[in-house]
Amino acid sequence: MEALHRELSALEAQVSAGASTLGTVFAHAGDSFETARSELERAQESLQQALCLEVDSEWRVEAEDPETLAEAMQLRSEAQRARDVAEANLLRQRAERIELLQRLQEVTRQNSRAIERHQAQLDKEADLEKLLVAECEERERETQEIRDEILAQGRRLDARNTVTTFFQVPPRDAARRHAKALQEAEGAKVILQLKRLTDEHLARVQFEESRVLQKTENLRVKHQKKMEDLQDQWQKRQQKHQDEVQELRSELGQMEENFEARWAEGDQKLRQLLEQQDQRAQEAISHLSTELLRQSELLKQEVEAAQEESNTQEVDLKEVGNSMEQEIKAQLELKKQAIEESSDAELQRFQSIRKHNEKATEHLIEEAKIFQQGIAYLRDAYSHTRKPRPRAPTDVSQSPYAQ
């Protein structure tokens, strides 16, 4: 029994070491849901470990209460339901996050296209404005030249009028010269009108440019505010998920403590039962030895009494004594053989329990490897960096001890 207890302790240590290894992987991943997944797997391993361990048949007969097994199955089902709920919440939040990111990317692309269109329009208007400015400068130079020429002609006309007035120029010549001056001034009027139209167009273009810039700034502020709102919403959902993970962790800790307490209580009862059986066996052996000694003493007394009664019957008494002694030895051999057979049966039963526990250990190790593959798959799938998509774990066999 001590060897069986040591093997069970070694099995529990191996399972705990596997669970701690999974916990280390989750800690490096930095994902809260993976930590909750590790806790759920540890609870499931503990429940499967409890289910795969068989207890003594006599203890079952005396206990007549499958409450512990039913409660362990209930704890296992609750842990699986909690794990499924956590996975469903994670998938739902992941879908919402992907949808929000897609919406944000779509809005960003729309803003980029609108900004590019506005920038192209502004570049086109800037090029047109440069052409208009160059043309206006050219027209202004021409206007200035015409203005200078008109001023020079005006001064010449003033001089001519002065000379005409002084020398009495005929009115016909003065009218002809005045008409010619008006005809030459028509070009200057057209140039001045073009300059006025150009200034109005430049003012309108500048107004449109300022309006487009203001609209672009308003759109940028609006999208910035929308992005901040989305980030706040995502942080709230992440905080809610952290709270749910913390609550699941506390519930799993409480379940593990309750299970360990019940496991310790059952182990203590089993130890007491085995000690009582060992004590009863020792008492039976001692009682049998005492009975054999008593019968041997009685036989010796009968032999001595028979020898005292008659020496003539010595041969018969010896034969009777030998036959009785052989009969007692045969009874002793039968009882000894029965004890040995019982010991062999107990040894075979303990060996079968040991083989059963070894099979359960191998199955738990395989499930731990499969869970580790699933965890690596989830960690790679939820990571922000792009990596080759790993193959999802397959061939997850149902535990024969979870029925």
C-alpha cells in the first residue's frame, strides 16, 4: 500500500508539472484567456485523475455512496461549460474586434481617398492659379506699358492742345486727334477689365481653397474623435473580459480547493480502512496461532494422559497422535494457503490498479500535449504579428475515464 501511495503521489506530481509547464507557456503568451484555459485544463486533469483512480471494493460496499464521483463529474462538467463559455466570449469579442478594425480601415481608406481627391483638386487649382498669376503679371506689365504710353500721349496731347490753343489750331484737327486718342485708350480699358476679372477669380479660388481646407480639417477632427471613441469602447470590452477571466480564475481556485479537500478526506478514509483491514488480518493470524498452540497443548496433554493410563496402548496412542498432528498440520497448511491466495489476490488487484493508473497517466500526458498544441495554435492565431498559420490539433480522443 505504501508503494501504491508513492506511485499515486508520483503521478500527481507529473500531472502538476505538466500543468505548470502549460502555465509557463500562457505566461509567455501574455493572453488572459489562455491563462483561464490553463486553469480549466488543470481542473479537468484533476477531475480525470480522480475518476481514473479506483478504490477498494470493500470500501465501496461499506460506503454505498457515489456522491463523491457524481460531484467530481459535476465539477468536470461545470469546468467544461466555463471553458466553452470563455471560448465563445473570446470568439465573439474577436469577431467584434475584427469588425471594428475593418470599419476603421474602411473609414481610413475613404478619408485617404477624399484627401487625395482634395489634394489633386488643390494642386490643379494651384497650377491654374499660377498660370493665372503669370498671365495677370504679364497683363499688368502690358497694362503698365500702355498706361505709360497713354500718359505720354496725354502729355503730348496736352502739349498739342496748348500749342493748338496758342497757335489757333482748327477744331476739326482737334476733334480728329481726340477721337484717335479715345480709340487708343480702348485697349487700356480692356486690359483694366481683364485685371479686375482676374482679381475676382483669384479671390474666388482662395475662398474655395480655404473652404476645402476647413472641410478637410473638420473631417480629420471628426474621424480622430471617432477613432478615440472606438479605442475607448475596445478598452472597456477588454477590461470586461479581464474581469470575467479573473472571476473564472477565482471560481476555479475555489473548485480546486474543494476538490483537494474532498480528495484528502477520501484518502484519509481509505488509509483508515486499509489500516483496519491490516489490523484485522494481524488479529486473525494471532488468533489462529493462539488456537493452534492451544490445540497442540491439548493434544500433548491427551497424549500424556493416555501414556499414564496404559503403556500397552503406546503404539496406538502414537498413531493417534501422529494422525491428529498430521490433521492439524493439514489444517494449518490449508489456512496458510488461503492466506497466501488472499495476499496474491490483493497483490494482483494492486498491480491491476497500478497498470490502470499508468494507462491513465499516459492518456493524461497525451491530452496535455494536445492541449499544448491547441494553446500554441490559439496563441499564433490571436497574435498581432503575421506568421504562417499552424495546423489545428486533430484526433482529440475522448477520455475513457470521462464516461
